[in-house]
Amino acid sequence: MLQRLIVREGQTEEAARREFDTALGVSAWRTPGHRVVVPVAVEPRDPAAPDWWHGDDDASNSFLASMGVTLDA
């Protein structure tokens, strides 16, 4: 692929490679042995909440599970 890389007039080969890598999304590629960390949205914690409280969604899901309700995705 890089042998056919188009380098525009006034552009360096390095800049053309960076542009090509960005277009392919190379920075998001997984490689063996590389740990991928996915950011998770966390709802703000109430300072007055007990340590075991993990938010309204968790409480709702726990309640539904304790009542035997299963939701098919």
C-alpha cells in the first residue's frame, strides 16, 4: 500500500503517511498484547449514598432480578 502512496506536491512523505493512517483509523487497531481500555460513563455518585449503592440503574436491575423478571435483549 505504501508503495502506491500518493504524495501531493509540497507534502512530505511522512505527512502523507500520517494522513493515510488517520484515514484508516490505525490508532484504533488492536494489536496482540495491547490492553484496550474503553471509557465507561459513570453517573455522579451522591456523597450521602452508602458504599454498596451503584446507582439507580443497578438498583432497578437488581430489583427486577430479585422479582424473577428477565428482559430479553
